[in-house]
Amino acid sequence: MGAVVFCLISLVLVYQYIQRKSWFFWAAVIGVLMEAVGFICRVVSARNEANDIPFLIAFLMILLAPSFLAAACYTAFSRVVWFSCPTQALSFKTLWCFPRWITRTFVTLDLFSFAIQLIGGALISGSYDHDPSHDRSIVASERKMLQGRVILILGLILQMFCFASFAVIAVRYFVISRAFREDDLGDWAMWRRLSWMINIAAWLITLRAVYRIVEIPHDKGTGLKYLQAHEWCFWVFDALPIFAVLVVFVVFHPGRYLPRDYTRLMLDKRRAIQQKDEIWRPQSFTEGEGGAELRTFQPEDFARGPRV
């Protein structure tokens, strides 16, 4: 069932990626495809326990896929900031991070943690693959391969720290951006929904990272071994949060809320600032029965350039 569900949602995300031309969201596509491959291999491994390859692929794919989902959140947050933040507020003091380095900073840390986890997971997988015993398991391999286990835990801790830091910054921006309401260009409904997607996904991925850290078996007889010994823990604390992240991606897809200029692979930040400055604030208002009201824009309105 898990394999079917993840395959279906991966097809939806890939379709949205192409249909909405959200080229900057490539990391989400890689992440969801890794999850789908991981769960397919998990099914194959359960039906053919003598074959090690599907088991090891499932172990690595499911372990590492959230790194790409997190990278998708980082890039989406960067586009939201450049689209919604007033030019005068684009500073470290306001954002708690350098605007021009949002994506590079977090993605670099994310890729670094990914590489560390890959090394640790590969060492553990190698130990499992070369174990001739019939009762071998990833748990036993982790106990034997202390070096790989330590490396894997360090990578997971770095990943969790990166996720948690980003989640704090994203939630804070979501709160303080309410002060930008008076200077908003009428795009409030667009990017605020996208901010919900980023915040929810960030905290779900952080929750999953915490589970993975405490799930790594310990040498002493601690209660944390319960997580490894019971299948439901994996489904509740790993599979379910990641599936929820993908559902949020589908419902609040960036392509629905960002102008086409902001969904390209690379964002021209100078043009982004110029574009916002060219759209006159008085023209963002329309006269209603109660006086001036903020006009609601659509993503395509921003692709047409300044209005005269």
C-alpha cells in the first residue's frame, strides 16, 4: 500500500512540475522519486528476502530522500522572500539570514549532511552485505559498524539542526511579514498560502529527522530499541510525516502562487527588485463601496511587467 500511495503522489508532483513549469522545484521531484523507489524496493525485498540489493536500496532511498524535500523548501522560501518582502526590508536584520544567500546557505548545509549520511549508510550497508549469517539485519550491522553508525548519526544531527534553524526562520518571517500588509502589492493571498506550505513541511521534516536520530539503535538496553523493533513506528514517525509533506506540496504547489519569472530554475534578483519597484503602490488599490481596497493579483499579472 505504501509503495502504491507514494508512486501515485510522485506522479502528481511530476505532472505539476512540468505543467506549471516550476523548474526551481526540482529537488522535490528528486525527493519524491527517491521515496517511490525506496518503497517499491521495500516491497520487493519483503517478497524476496534472499536478495540484498532491493533491501539496501530501500534503506538508503528512504533515509536520504527527505534531504531533497528540505532543499525544495529552502528554494521555495527564497522565492517567497524575494517576491513578498519590501525592498527596504531585504536585510539580515529582518530575515535573520542574508537574502541573496538563503538558498545557497541551507542547500549547502543540506547537501553536506546528505553526503555524511550517505557515507555512514554506505558503510552500514557494506557491513550488512558482507555478513554471511542468516539472521543478519540493519540493526546488527549498525552495532558492528560503529564508524558508519557514528557518521550516520552526525549527518542526521546536522540535518536536524539545519531543518530546525530553517523552520524557526521561516515561521518568524511568516509572523513578521504581517507588517508588510500595507506595502503589499495585492499578492497577499498568493504567497501567504505558499508560506503555509513551507512552514508545515519544514516542521514535519524536522519531526522525521528527530525520529531517525533516536531510532538508531544503542549498545545498551535502552527503551529506544522499541522504535527499531516495531514496524508501526516507521510508518507513523517516518513514512506518514513525509507523505504529509508531499500532500502539502501538491495542495500548495509553488507553481500556483508564484509568477512565472519566479518559477524558473534561476531567479534574477535584480529584475525581481526592479519589477516590484515598477508596480506603483497607488495602482494596487481599487475603489470599492467602503473606499480603497487592496486589489487581488494573480501570478500572470506580474509576468506582464509594469502597468501604465
